[in-house]
Amino acid sequence: MDATETTVAAVREAGENALAIDLETPGGFEAEPGQFVRLTAPVGETTESRFYTVSSPNTVGTFEFTVGFDPEEAGPFSDYLRGIEAGDAVTVAGPFGNHHYEAEPRVVVVAGGPGVGPAVAIAERALADDGRAAVVYRDDAVVHEDRLSAVAAAGADVFLLGEDEPLTDAVAAAHTGADGEQTFVYGFEDLVADAETAIEAAGGDPDAAKIESFG
């Protein structure tokens, strides 16, 4: 979809220094959890764009993305998003990206930081499609805690790790090697590197994982 103006439907606290932002779904827009969109908005006297990964299990009516903020490195676009409200107009384009959910029968999602958004969305979608799911989430504070609790209650394996904990044991426990199992990784560069090491240690193939690094 080319750049299209839409409206903010809702803004919610998703955890410490994190927001979940719902946008009205423009006509003709469809995306799978794990794909990303380009958000464009006026910031001061300029127009700026950033990319955000879809963190809702579908895009029917509205769709969500999750934003994490670093209080020590806040910039103008972060300030803009922290002040955004329902009814505000924004411009989106996309979806982009090939590392997304494709109805795999079992998903294992390793995530850190705002990567928990697509992680929990993929788990929700897999469970809704009668599949199985596991989420390994490492961070210093839990984001989307209510949704993680809900997918765990629905049968997903959820592993919550502190910021400095190794991923190896949790990824090994989540990885089954079952036919059709797909591993996803969403997070910053250090998380991605640790996840690749843990996947290999668990007997998986890091090259076969669907990985999105946030830089």
C-alpha cells in the first residue's frame, strides 16, 4: 500500500516506557504479524518517518504497533509519539518484510525490547489458528504482560528472562524440532546474536529462523 493517511484509534500504556498504538486500518491494507509499516508524521517543522512492526494478530478494523522509549535517548519523534492521541492523523505505508507469520503449525518466538509486540501477536495468531506457540522474552521490564499471561493461559510456553539472563536454556526448552516448527527473532542486535547462538545450541538452524533486527 502506498502512503495513506489514517487515524489513531487508541493509545495504551503497554509497560514501563512503552506504548501500544492502534491505527484505523486503511481500505485495502492487510498485514501479517511480524511485518512492518512506515509511519510518517510532522515533527516540528519537518516531516519524519520511522518503521514499526505490526504487533496485533490481525489488521481487521484496526492494527497495532508497540513503541519502546529510552528515557536517556529521547528524540523529537519519540516525543511526538508520547504525545499522540486518539483522533490524530498519521500516514502509513506498507506492509514490508518477509519475516512474518505464515500459518506455521508451531512457532517459537525469541524477543527483546519492542520485539515483544510481534512476538505476542504471532503467538496469539498461531493459537487462534489452532497451532502451538512458545515465546522467549528477555528484557529489564515486562511489556504486554497481560497478553503474555493470556497466551500462557491458552497453552503457549512463555519464558520471561531478565535483561542479563542467557537465552540458552529457555530456547532449548522451547525448541522441539517438530515438523513445521518455525523460529522467529525480533529485537536489537545483541539479542539477535544471542538468539542465533541459542538456536544453534538447541539443535536448530539459525539460518532458517525468521529474524528482524532493530539495529
